[in-house]
Amino acid sequence: VVAANAENPSAGIAAGIHVFEGGEERGLPLTMDTFVDTLRQADYLTFTGHGGASYLGLAEHTTLRPDHIPSLGPAVIATGSCNTFRLWSEDSLALTFVSQGAAAYAGFAYSPNEGYLIGEFDGLSMRYTWPEFPIGHVVQVQNRGILQGFAAFPYYFLLGDPRIALGSEPPYQLVDAEATGGGQTLRYTEAPAGVIPVRVAGGAGYDFVEIPGVGRTWAGEPFYNGRVQMADLGDDKLILFEHGGGDFSVALRRHPPAAWAAADVVVDALDTTLLFLQEGGGATIFLVAGLLALLPAAWVARRRGLSGRHLAAALSIGLGFAALHGLYILARLERLTITSKPVHFHPASLAATFLLTGCGALLYLCARSWRGRGLAVVVAALGSFGPAIALLGLFALANQVFTVPRLGVPLWNNHLGLQPLLVFVLEASLFALAFAGMNKVVQSKPKEATNV
């Protein structure tokens, strides 16, 4: 069982090959020779990195092409790369893999957005498949994830027999099933670590799934959940989840708690905006925006002749919201579910929050009309407003210019842009209230002392 990853700087992932055999793991460098040799031996191999219809990008100047693929055993090969499932292309990579002996190949027919396959990078989502939950069902469940994440229609496909399974029985034991208040709770033991497939007979009637210590998901969940994914197959429920190993339980309910579902949407949007979008240079971009905001704020403050009291108030607002951002990161960094990519803390994001909210507060104090106050709020919320406009515009443009003329339908959905848009609505309301209160305090004159 092999997980091969090309270098991914934005996710902090180094290039390498991880081989799991007999309960042991060993690492190898990702070179053409080691990758080809590993292909010869693999029963199941996943690859993440750049790709195309006829290549996989192992490194900047190293690409695996069809003529490099050796004779293979009946292996299962899965990639998260762009466009490798192009059966109609000359030198099709997917067709070459199976013609060289692979039993199955899974990949994207069009460009994906990385981080939306549960188990991506090292989870090996097909490793513990069994006859009642074979590899075809894994692909089915993973397609739900890409629809939540970025895709307007499912285009993660499997070439091969979907009934293939890598194990002959479930990787765990069911020890108890209990009906509880309109739902049921199933308890299992002796599960390995990794992505665990669970098939619940008759579970399709339940829209809410909770695995204590792992996460929750529900049928209407609009955004990607990297901890738990599910799909219905006839009357049964298919569940994939990331597990650290050992005992686990699955609780099913007819419907999710309404308050929790609403809060889950909001938290996912906040996680994306305040954490995930800071990756890949995002924090640096926001910091530059904050530094640029200093110019108009300083010019307007000087023109209006604001006092030290005004500047202190704006400074306090900036520090306060930067502290809140930091506390949110501490609370959510290890718990977020909106991507399968590793997410890190970037101090520049706190500096950006301080600059943007502080400059926004200063501009609010200088404003003489509702338009000026509105602009000040937008400046403070640029960390959410900017990504919302940029991402919604980018996906709309890409769909209309590239995919609709060629495919007749959009390729990417707008979920990644809707999340910061929701946060912008929340932030704008919060900043407007905070700035109005600050302005009232600053503008009020101290009461004159009265002789008694």
C-alpha cells in the first residue's frame, strides 16, 4: 500500500513515497526510478501532485508519461491530479495504466481543487475496502465531497470493476446496535487507523451522522467535511471517516439539530476565511492590503486633524479584533474540517487584521456621511470581502469563458466564494456596531466637574 506525494508548498507537504507493508511504514524519495519500481510492487497506490491527460508531475522537471509505466500486477491506482481521466485523449494515462495490468484507475476528468478527497495525501481511502463496501462505493462517497468543495457536477471517475475490494471482510467488529429516540447507535471495535468504510444496512433514512471524537455530517451540509463523508446506496448508508484507530461508534438521527446545522455552516465559513484562505501566500496578500490601507487612513486622519484620543481608539479596535482572530485560530486550528489539506497558523494574518480593522476604525471616525462609514466598514472587512469578490468572479469567469463553451455546463461551483461572502456579512455587521460604539464614546465630551 503506497501513498506518493509530489511537493506541495502551499500545504507544507514534502515530496516522498510512503510504503505501508506488514504493519510497518518506510519512506522513499520521489524520483522516477523509485516511483516506477514502487508501481511494480504496489497492490494499491495513490498519488497527489500535478498531472494531465498523459502525465503525472513527480517533480518540477520529472514527469511520468505512458511509456514510463511498467508492467503491473492487478493494482488499484488512484490520483488527485488534473485531467488524468481523459480516456478520449491520445496516450491516455488512465488507459495506459489498465492496459499495463492495473485492475482499476481512479482520477479526475477535469481540473479539481486540491484538498477535497477524504483521505487525500496519506489516508489511503480504499485501503480497508471490503466486498460490501468496495472501491466503487469509495469513489461514490468521494464525489459527494468534491460537490461540496468545488465541482458543479461529479467528475471523479473509476476505470475498472467497481466491485473490487482490497480486503475480504470489514476491518472492525460490530459489537452492539441500540435504538435510541428515533435513531440508532452502532458500536464497533478493533478498527485500524486510516480512512474507515462503514455500510449501515437500512441507514439511508437517516440524514444526520455523528461519530464521537471524529465529527458530524448531515445530508444538506453545503461545504466539504474532511472528517466524515456519507452517501446513500438504495436503503443503505455509506460512511467514510478519518480514524485514529481503536473503538468507535456511529450515531444516526433522522434530522440534524437545526441550531447545530446553522452554526456548522457559519463555522465552516469562518474556518475557510480566517484560516484556510491564509494559506498559499494569502496571509501575505492580506498584510499588503493592510499596509496599503494605512495610506488613505493616514491622509484622511491628517486632513481631519484627529486627536490622539481618536488614534488611541482606532488602535484599540485593531488590537481587539486581532486578538479575537488569534483566539479563534487557537480554538479551531486542530478542529477544522473544510479541507483535507494541512492548515497552519500564519502570524501575518493577525497583523493584517490589526491593520485593516484599525484603518477602518480611523476612516469611520473621519467619515461625514453614511457612504464614508460604509467604505470604512468595507476596508475593515477586506479580509473577507476581497476573497469573496475575487473567488466568485474568478469561478464565474472561468466557467463562462472556458467550460460552458466547451462542455455546455459550468465546471466549478461557487462554494469557496460563498464562504467569505457569508463572513463578510457577519463581519460588516460586527464592525459597524463596534465602530458606531467607538465613535459615540470618542465624540462624547467628559462631564464638567460640579462644585459641592
